[in-house]
Amino acid sequence: MSFSSETKNELARVKEVDKKNKQAELSAIVRMAGSIQIAGLRKINIKITTELNSVARRIFKLLKKEFGISTTISVNKNQMLKRNNSYVLTVKSENGAEKLLKKLGILEDKEGFFPTNCVPKLVFDDDSLKKSYIRGAFLGGGSISDPEKNYHMEFVANHEDYANSLKDLINSLGFNSKIVARKNSFVVYLKESEQISDLLSMIGAYQALLSLQNTKVVKEMRNNVNRIVNCETANLSKTVNAAVRQVESIKLIQNKMGISSLPESLQEIALLRVEHEEMSLKELGEMLNPPISKSGVNHRLKKIEQIANDLK
């Protein structure tokens, strides 16, 4: 099961006590996952589609317990390979579909069918309602990437005005969500791991939050180890290349003028370097009598390389 599905399954188990919160959540679910169908003269049906059984059950219970509406549920078998079945809940005209949409703020509360394209105003007045609404929006049309791959949480809306309204709602809680157009949809998204973590916490997805943060810690540790290894590898390569260059310079001097022609201090370090090519400058310095510092060894080898360059 995907990380996104696991998160939705967790959110589908969140218990809401207040009826207004349940109404806000259902309003977002229907807005994101629902469609209106003409069922005759001045008659409409509502169809709500989801791929998760847990979400279908939550919608069914909300409609039954909070609005006294009975729905029919059908399962659409998906013949495509590796695609899930979908669950379709239908609220018929005779069961109060129009009244429900007006109660949820999806249709304007006046004669006729006039859809709104924004989050209900009453939701903006209460932080608790905001969180319930965002949870519903995620259950109805949201997804979240596996944090092992990347950090990305999104809500897919089919109307630009509504996407802007949802973005404003999310950002009113201190977030920085943005919108991008994708085919015929408008996607409200978050990409920063900290913001995604905070939003998951706000809407009640605590297990998903812990999983994301654990994955983040592991990734950061892995990246730190890789950086250290890469740094050490680069330093080792640099050291080996320098040692090879120094030995070549010493051999050139030996062939052209002889090591004995060098000052005594340079002769000593030259002989040590040829004999111990694998040693670091610090180790070479410790072998001298008296010992000298790493920078002192480097200074002497630089002089040897300069002499070799002059001979070339």
C-alpha cells in the first residue's frame, strides 16, 4: 500500500465530536471527490468516488449519522493492471441531494442550481473547522509522496477559483502552499518537509508524521555519511596525487644532479618521501629528528618540487 493510501486510512479513523467539524470535512470531500448529475427536471444526484474502502465507509457514516441520508455504494472493477477498484456513493435527488449541497456550501442557498467556487466562509472563521476541512480535502482529492523519494503533498481541484480559495485557507494557518496548473486541473501543493509535517499533525495524521520524520532522519544521516566519505575520498586522492608528484620530482633531481646536491634538510625529507610514499605529511614530520610540523614538511617538499621544475 502506498504512503498516500496509508495516510488516508489513518485520517479516515480520526474521530470528530462536533457536528460543524464533520460538516466541514464532508463539504471538502464532496467538493473534491464528488460530481453532480442531472436526474431530470430540477433534479440532481451526487456521486462521490474514492479508491479507498476506509474513505467510502467514512463518507457513508457521515451522511447517515449527521444528515440522515442513506446512500447506495457500488464498486467499479478496474480492469487495468495494478489499478485499484473504485467505490461510488450516490445520493439521489429524492434523498435530498440538492439540500445537502446547499447545506455544505457547494451550491448557493437560493432558488436554482448555482455552484460556489470557494471554501465556505464560515470555515475561515474557525481554526478547528479549517483543519477539518483540509482533512476532508485530502481524503477527497489529496495525495502525498513517499518521503523516501521526495517531499510533496498536494490537493487536486478542478476549478482555479476553488484552488485559490483552498490555498488561502491552508496558508491562513501559517503555511506557504502554491498552485500549479496540470492538464485540466489546478494543484495546491506543499514541498517543504517541515510544512508537510506540520500540516499532517494539524489534520490528525500522526503515524504518517512519525514515518515522515523517521525517514527524514535516516536520509539526513545517510547524506551526512556520504558527504564525509566523499570528502575523505577527495582528500585521500589529493594526498596520493601529491605524493606521486613529489616522488617524481625527487627522482628527477636524483637523475639530473643527485640527492646529495640538495641542502641537508631537503635530503632528509626527500629520502623519507621516496621510502614511504604512502605516509601523510604529518607522519613524515614525526619521523624526522627532531620532528617537524606538517606545514614544515610541506614547505620542504615544495622547495624540492620547485628545484625539479627549474631542472625541467
